[in-house]
Amino acid sequence: MEVGAITTLYYPRDIADSDRRHPVIVWGNGTNGTPLVYRDLLLHWASQGFIVAAANTPQSNLGISMRAGIDMLTRRNADPGSIFLHRVDLEHIGASGHSQGGAAAIVVGADPRIDAILPIQPGPLADINAVHVPALLLAGQKDSIVFPFLVKAFYNAADHIPAVYGELRGADHFTVVGDPGPFAAPTTAWFRAHLMGDRTARTQFFGTGCGICADTATWSDVRRNALALSVPAATP
């Protein structure tokens, strides 16, 4: 990891010797939170080959610092003195965040550089109508801060994009903090599917064999809108 003034980066340890470009995930913290609070989840994503640009700001709703992370990695990717030289896949970028940062992920989803979003228990101050990419909206069954019906409202409004709603059984608002527990696998699969072209990961969300749809031990509610239902499990 590398802590900067605006962005904290989490990335594969051997990136300087990598023979490929690594997709990017930009992250927004919950209110008064820092990337350190979500360290385990962000390190997990880095272990899967992603570069995570986590905004340091504790007030992330506008998404400004998340976009700054993309700008910074764009510069680093072109810098001959950087370990990121030609190692950043700027064609595959996702946005995620928790609570206020989840709302920020929706805000950033309007940026043309973003390919998929994954808001975790997103706060209400965002407009999903401006988002142009697939969305996985996650709620916690026992969340008493961002109630599941608030996340469902985003899902219901997202009829112009492929949208999936997942409600994690027994999860409260802070289940994702520290050890991300049940949030680790589905979030990783979503980004592997959309940013890495992982066909196995796609089957967790799309097609008739939708993995999360059948996993009632983990999920208390799963919904897919008409556009998501039309997405094939296998890429062409």
C-alpha cells in the first residue's frame, strides 16, 4: 500500500514486475471513515490483481477525490519513474464505497471512465439516473442506518441499466468494516466479471444459473431487473 495526501493505493506487491495491466477500483469511505477502516477488503481486492485507489476524505459524497484517484493513476501509468508505468488498465475501472461512499460510487458512475459500480449500503444523496454502467447494489438485512428499503429505491430507479440488488442475511451497517466477511466474495466476483472478463464470476450474477440467486444461506433477498436478466452468463 502507499498512502498519499489525497489517495491511498492498494496494489499487487509484484506490480513492477507484472507482465499485464491491472484494472482499477476507486473507493469512497463512509462518513468520517478512512481507507484504514476498510483495509481488509481493499487488500483483498489488491490480492486479486486490482489496483485500488481509495479516497482519503471522510466526506466522499461528491466523488471528487475518487475521480482524483483515476487522474493520479493516469499520470503514474505514463511516468517512466513509476512502478505503475504501463501497469494500469485505464480501460477497466470500477467504483465502490460504503455508506456515504456508496452514494459517491453512484455519483462517480456518471463518469465516462467507469465501467461498473458497486455501492455498499449507499446513503441517499445520489442520482442513479445519471449512471450508465451495470450496478450491484448491496444492502444489509439488519442495517438500521441505511435501511434496505433505501437501497431498493436505488435499484427500482435503475431501470435504464443492468442492476442487481443483493441483501446480505444478518448483516448490519458495520459488517463490512474490518473483516469484510460475506462482502468479500460477491464484491470480488462482481469486479472480476466486469473488469477482468472472468466468465466464472459472471455466473454469480447473470444467466439462469445465477449463483447468488440460489444462495439463500448468504442472501435474504436478491433481485435482478429486466436488463440484468437479459445479460448472458457467458461473454460473446
